Amino acid sequence: MEAIKVIITIIQVISAVALILVVMGQDGKESGLSAAIGGGNGAETFMSKNKSSSMKAKLAKATKWVAVAFFVLSLVLNLFIAAM
């Protein structure tokens, strides 16, 4: 039981570091309110047809999956600690 707890803890630390790296790799929402008021950049809208295959979309998807993994590992680790 102790070995499983150590393995899950190591995996959780790895997922925490991965989550930090994935979030830090994303671009900020720089054009927030100014794009809504000013209409944004027309070329950017035209060029974002293939948005689902872009690096931004891949990083957003990776962020969701790593966050879910971190959350599930946290719950499992909490159950192991409570059982002891």
C-alpha cells in the first residue's frame, strides 16, 4: 500500500509540473476588451480557419487533460491517506 502511495505521489508531482509548463506555454488573452470594442484584426480572423489544428488548440486541450489527471490523482491520493 505504501509503494502505491509513493508511485501516485510521484505521478502527481510530474503532472503538476506538466500542468505548469502547459499553462505557461499558452498565449495570453491580449486582445480581450480592445478587440471587442475595436473589432479586432480582420487578418487574424481570416487566418484562424484551421484553429482546431493550431498549437493554441493543442495546448488548450493538453491543459484540460493534464488538469483532469491532476484532479483525479489528488482525489485518489487523498483516499489513500484517509485509509491509513
